[in-house]
Amino acid sequence: MADSPVDDDLWEDFHTVVNMTSRELQEWLATQAAGTTTETEPDQAGDERSRTVLAILAKRRTDLTPDDVEVMRSVVAEVRAERGDEPEPEAGSAEWRHRLMSLGHDPLKPSP
């Protein structure tokens, strides 16, 4: 097996805090990008960081780049700073929830 640039702890932490499936995240980003008169191309929906999270979800560990690993670390840190280590489902404000969902974390989903 090839070496992976990501350690076991980060891999597990990322896939715990990113509790949306790639399909859910892709649909969310497309919904957020849809305007009243135009729609964004599916592969261009969301900001660069959101698209990177989506791409990471589609990759095998061995295919991750050092840049992917940095995004994984930052997403884990940001979600944990907002939610703690074992968050209970919480709606919060729409803006707060939408920002977290753009990172792949739905605060209304129960922890695994």
C-alpha cells in the first residue's frame, strides 16, 4: 500500500466533522449558488475551499495532496472551534449553519 500524506487521526477527525456525504454537499453548494435568473455550473458551485472539501471526499487517502491535508486540518479546526468535540444537533442562526454546511458539516445532524 502506498504511503498517505495524512495520518490516521486527521483522516478520522475530518470524516467525523464532515458529516455530509459528497452528494449532500454537492447539492447544497449547487442550491446556494443558484440565482433567481442563472445557475452556476455544478463543478463551479461554492467557493474554492468548499469545492476542495468536496474533492477530498471523492479521493482515496493515497491520492491526497499536501494542500488537501492542510484544508482537512483547517476544516477540522474550524468546525471544532464552532461546535466542540462532541456537539449535539443545533440549528443556530441560518448564516452560521449555512457557513458550516459549506464546509461539509451540518450542525443539525447527530454525531456518529
